[in-house]
Amino acid sequence: MVSKSHKKGFDNKVSAVDKKSAHLPEGLWIDIEDIGDEGLNVDFVKNPSYLDFRDRDFKIVKDVTINCTLTKCDEVIYLNGQISTFVELTCSRCLDNFTDEISTKFSLEYLPEKGESSSKEELELIESDLNISYYTGDKIDILPTVRDQILLSISIKPLCKGNCLGLCPHCGQNLNISKCNCKENDIDERLEILKKIKL
Ligand SMILES: [Zn+2]
Ligand SMILES: [Zn+2]
């Protein structure tokens, strides 16, 4: 009897230690339990490498700050967040690298992941809404959302400045830095072609 109770106590101790040291996969985890009646404010500051944007045509050059406010209503969790950082981009016109600030706000609803109880129409409706995500268990990982939001806030055709003059299509000179001699010849050539067409 003594050895049995001793064994039980030992087992309990092991499981408690396991729970504390349980290693979660990398992410930005929020404990749902921590979201009280008045909500929860959480800030993260992460090194760019943590977001794992490799082999992209941009580079995050400063720590990423994520400010989150979470509220809970029954099983639905509402997240309002703001992401701030700086990225290095390549101008789509002059091909120069430049640094741009990212400051983007987002909001998202997290629903508990349900089995097959939802009707087909319901699922289709939910899947088309980008502002809805799912959680299982007692934690939410907001890292995928943060990555998506950063990608969304980066222009597909970045410009170093609104009036970037780009490169000369003939000699490749960056026209923001200085003019080249091709331009006038280019116009003359086009005029010659127009004259020929008219004749
Ligand atoms: Zn440019
Ligand atoms: Zn030129």
C-alpha cells in the first residue's frame, strides 16, 4: 500500500513538470485563459528571423513590434492588432533598394475548430471570410496572421518614391540620379516611324 501511494505521488510530480516545460512549436502564442472580462493586451517584439521570411524579394530590417488587444465572447475570440517594422524593398522602376515603414492594423475573429457539425453552406461562408481563423485547445497562435498581414502590406510593385523616373530603357541609366543622352534620339526615332506610317 505504501509503495503504491508513493508511486502515485511520483507520477503526479512528473506530469506537473512535463506540463510546465511543455515545449510549444515556435509561434506567437496567447493563452485563452489569460483573456479576462476586461480583455487582454499583449505586445511582442520579435527579431525578423523569427518570422522566417526567407527567399522573398523584401527583407525585414528591424525588430517587428506586434501590439494586440484580445477580447472573448463565449467561445469567440476577437483580436485587434497593430504591426510595426521596417522593410528593405527593391524599387520596381529604378531597381534601387530602399527602406519603407510598415504600420498596419488588422482585426480577426477566432472560432473554436468544430468537427463536422457545421453545415456545408456555413463552412463555405466562413471560408470566404479572411478575417476568420480557428483555434483548437486553450491557446491561439497569431504568428500565421502576423505573417499574412506583413505580406499584405507590402506592395507588389514597390516604388522608392511616387515620381521615380526609373531606368533608361536604352542605356540603363538611373534617371533619378542623372539624365542620359538617349532620350532625344529615342523621340527622333519614334517621329521617324510615325512619318513613315503617315506616308
Ligand atoms: Zn525608384
Ligand atoms: Zn539612356
